[in-house]
Amino acid sequence: MAVRLADIIVPDIWDPYISERSTYKNQFITSGIIQNVPNLSGISEGGHFVNVPFWVANLDGDLEVMTDTTSFTPGKLTADSQVGVVLHRGRAWASRDLAALAAGSDPMAAIGERVSDYIANQQQKELLKILEGAFGGLASNTGAALEDLSYIPGSGSLTAGVVAKMRSLLGDHGDKLTTLAIHSAVYYDLQERKLVDFVQTGDAQAIPNSSFTGRSYQSSFGGPGSENVPFFCGLRLVVDDDISNDGTNYAVYGFTGGSVGQAEQQGQRTETDRDILAKEDAMAIDMHWLYHPMGLTWTNQGIINPSRAQLATIGNWSKVYQTKNIGIVRATVVSNF
């Protein structure tokens, strides 16, 4: 008898299983770019948006000279707020297709592996569309919320000079960059030039005490089955083919740790059903969450549950943090691949 989803899936057990695996496979989470932000957790109370007030980070004005005839001029903290937008997403599959994947192996592992990969990839796509909306076009991005955090040199591969320019966009906060997100074409361009360092997974958080390999023909590709983490200029590399490109120009995003906040309005749900007339089982998942680049605000509250095209529209985002406190920068590069 064929394996049926109704025979193997207990949703209240499977939900945390998939959630854990999809989190593990989301490179933006495992690299520390995306982190839970308590101030965003208000979405759990319902609604399509979350409004997060904050104090402007820096005090202005200089120290005053004390005299016995004058008083200090009182300064003040300035308050502002940012708005995040909740995403409601879901997907369903017919069981016969999924059951076929499980033939001859553990059905739970086979299905869970594929669904968790799918969820991680889909959530990363949502974040990348948000970044497209925040930064605008690769060759020209006038009017984008993060226009002044973009470096568009015109042409040229990713180099140490490009990374230095990206850091400089954040001023004295530039050294806080921890991660670069790049397209695989940019990654292989770096490998061709022997510029990728590999760090053992367990040592990835221990730089500079960890041992680097690379910069040679023998080890520049890490090796099959390697658990090495790629780095360039001391920054961890996240490689994703959904990163914005037009076939010639490629986006390179630089992040500080926790520069993107996340929160759930409702935990992921898994539901199953059976159509006895069609002799078919079905499974559906749904997710209700928020990814929010800290320091940006969603400006178009006439749009709820935005599509990816709407997330990628520059007019729907504006900047509310001081520029160097945003924690995300972008450069445009080319590749030999």
C-alpha cells in the first residue's frame, strides 16, 4: 500500500520539526543578520502593521563652557517611530506528489527536508524584495530610501576596495559590518581570483583566532562535503541566487548583526486533509510573520499584506534612523561568470 500523508503526519509534532529545520537552513538567520526584536512582537496582538517608537540614537550639541554667570541650555531626546508590515503567506501540496518523494525512505525526513528548504528559500526571497525596495535600481537608485547607503561604481568586480567603500558609507560604524550577501556568480568570481577564505564551522564566530584556508589551488573550493564557512575581507559570505541582478550588474549587500528584525504574528501551521472521492491527501502550510530592516518604515499603509512587487517598490519605504545607524549597505558589481 502506498504511503499516505494521513498515515504519517501529526501536525502538532510536525510544525516545530519543519520550523526548526527551515530556520537552520535560512542563511540570513544563521549568519546573525536576522534576529528576533522584542519591540516587533506586538504583531502577535493582530493587525497588518506594527508601529515601533524609538529614541533617536545620538545626542546633539557640544559640551558647554561652565561659568558662574550663565546656565546650561537644556537639550532633549528626539522620538520617532518605524512601521513594519506583516506578511501572510501559504502553500499547499497534493499528497501523491509528496508521498512519491518518500518511497523507500523515512517519509517524515524526506518530506520535512523538502518543505523546510522551500520555506527557507521563500522567506529569503521576501527579504531580498524588501531590500530591493529600500535600495532601488542597481545602476541608478535616485529617490530610494537607502540611496545614500549605495555604492554604484559603474563597473568592476567585488574587491577589497569595494568592501572598504561599503564600510565607509557607515562612517565610524563601518567596522560593525559582519556579513556580505552575494550572488553565486559573484562568489565564483571571487573563487577564481583565490580571494575566498574558509573557516571551520565551529570557529566561524571566533575570528581572528580561527584558522583560515584558501588562496591556493588546493583549497580554494573548500572540498566536497566541506563544513567550511566562506569569508571575504573578514566578512562572512551568504550566497543566494535570488539576490538582485540584471545579468550584468549584481547587488552585494553588507550587514551588521541584527540589522534585520523578525517577529511572528502566529506560528507556522501545518494542516492535512483527505478527499475520499479523489483518493488523495493534501497538506497546507501557512505563515504570518514580519522581516523588518531596522531604521526603515513602511510608508504605504493603504497596502496590507504586500506582494513581492509591492515590497520591491522604492516609494513604499523611507528611512527614519540616522544613516550610519541603519546597518545595511549595498554595492553594485559585475562578474566574470
